[in-house]
Amino acid sequence: MNEPRLTVVIESFAVGGDGVAHHEWQGQNRAVFVPQVAPGEEVEVSLDASVSPMRGTLESVRRPSPFRREPPCAQAVQCGGCPWMFLDEQGQQRAREELLRSTVLRALGAEAPAEVLLHEAPWRERYRERARLAFSLRGRAQVGYRRPRSRQVLPVEECLVLAPPLEGVLGPLRGWLGKSRGEGEVSLALGAGGKPVLALEWARGEPDAGLFGALEKAVQRGEIAGASVRSEGARAPAVVGDPTAWSRGADGAPLETPDFAQAHPGVVEQIGAHLRRLVGTARGSVVELFAGAGTFTVALAPGNPRYTAEESSPASCGAARRNLAGRGLSWVKVVEARAEEWAVPPRTELVLLDPPRGGARQTCEALASSQVQELLYVSCDPVTLSRDLGVLIGAGWRVRSLHGFDLFPQTSHLEVVAHLARG
């Protein structure tokens, strides 16, 4: 059955980057989500009404946005990893402003602060120092990104947003996989000496024995620093070389990061500089929740002798201690605990939290009734941030400022730092 075609006018952006239109369907005014379009554009789409919200596939642009451009990456539309690459820089900036208005500022209403500022990324291409790709070994080895809303792998040899060392390993990786079978994912990061490290994990199938020899030779030749390989069902990965992943802390120096780490080091430094201005020095007591391996800790702890960093991952706690010791900050107390279960010390003056995408509602409920006077909330999701700010505002807190950061240029991702204080 052919999908019906219709012409719609795009009204706004949804969280995630798709354009939103509305269409009368079976007596109801239904939302239609369309990728690769901008507000104000009149477009023809093929409609899939079997899902909710309904989805449209772009067929043609009848009235383009003044910010529309030919994507600089030929695979941008098929890949879907950079959904705003069809917009020029000014168009992306306006889109982020609209996203912030339609989520956080709209939720805050009269409580929105006077200070709202967006920071553009220092560079928009070749910035990603971490990435997750997929591989499929049914016949010819394919390594790339999954197509939008699909398990199908789109092979890539070039990626405009990958750091050159990571992009350079894509071609050799296909050869190293050789006679292996199955499918899975590969995480790319930078390791010792700025060389790539790989983490290969099979969802189905298994690696061929020749893969390990190929990886060992790649380490010997200096092409990669190391790799880990986890077969389907294996308890622990096999390790070749040194697969330890490194990134850069908010102080600009190398940072061991075994678990999660931000992918754009330039923006991490921007956020760190903003936080540093707000935290300052000589604070009575500072607590950082969801501290990870110390990305922000290393920039904020100097000058604050009573600094505690909480993190639930044992591996990240160990890395945080090493990162801090290497900078002469071993006096920072690293606590291994779950933020929602750990009680912030009663005399804490300021709390910084950087939770995962799901936010930190339970933690905010506890902070709302605590003695803490000041709060910095670093959020990767404007929707959950809006929810959590509502909890704090309801308890008498006020938002002093909102700063947004373009952490992933060419996408709709917006990192937001909210500064709150009591009364």
C-alpha cells in the first residue's frame, strides 16, 4: 500500500530535531514529525499514519527556509546522525534558541531569569573525540551508523564530525574484522598518545581468531593504542594493547575516562569556564554529584579546599582519584555512592550536579529541603531539566541564569547550565 502524499507547513522543531506540522487525519488534528525540515518551510511528504505521532518522509521542498543549505556531508540525510546539517550556522543558532524557548523557558514562565545566553561551539567539524558505530558482517564487512529508525548499517568511510584519528581507523577496521561473523557495535575514543582505542562488542555471532592478530599488529605499528573485544555472552572482554580511553577535562588537560565522557572537548572547556566563574574560590563547602571521572572537578576544585565528588561507577571513581592526584588535587574527597541515596552533608554551601538524560528528580527533591543555598545544574535534556527545576522552584528556589552550549554542532542537542539560589 502506497503512503499518501500531502503538503504541509512546518510550524516548529520538536526535541530531537524533527520539524512538526499538523494535518487533519480521520477527523482529528494530528501532529506530523518530519526530519530535515525547518519552521516556515512548505514541504511535500509521504505520510506514515501507522505510528503516533505520525511521521512524514520529505519528498520535496516547495518553499525553503532562508537558512537551508546543501549539507556539507553527502551522507547526512541517509545517516541521520547530524539532523540539522541542512541548516547553515545562523539557522542552527536560531533553532537552538527556539528549542530553549519552547522547553525550559516556556516551562519556567514568569520564573524565567533575565540572564539567558547561548554559546556557540568553538569548532563545528572534526570535533567528536568519542563515537559509537555499528558493524554488520553478513557478507562484506560494513562499519558505519545505523540509518534513522532502522537496524540497517550505513557504511561510512568519511565522517565530517569525527576527529581525524577516529575517522582514519574506519577503513582499516573493516579489514581487521576479516572473516568474523555477526553484528554488534564499536565504540571509538582517543587513548594514550592521542591514538584511537576501540571497544568491539558482539550482539550476535563471534569474532574470528584473525581479528586479534590484526589488532596486535595495529598496536605494534602505532595505528591504535589498544582494543577490547567482547564476544556474545562473554563475561569480560579480551584486551589487546592499552584500551584505556582518555578525553580532556574542563581544565583542558588529558583526563582518563573509562566510562562516560563528553565528546566535544572545546565545549567542555566552555562549560568549565562558565562554572568556574560561578563557583569561584574559597567556598565553604562544595559537593559535585554525578562527577564521573572528574571532568568538571579538575577545573572547580582548585581554590576550594572542601570539595567532595560523588559518583556511582567504581571505574570512574578510580579514574577520578588518579586524575585528581595527577593534578595535585588528591585532597578532593571522592565518594562512591548513588546520588539519590547519598545525603549531602548539612553544611554544604554549593552543589553542582550533572545527571544523565533522565535527570535527577529524586535528588532535587532532597536538595529542595536541604540547607544548601546555591545550585548549579548541568543538563543534557531540556525536558527533564524543566521538570526538575519545577521541583526546586516549588520549594522556593529561583533560577538566576540559564546558559546553553552547542555541545554537538549539526544536531539539536543543547547542554544547559542552570544557576539557582534560594529566595
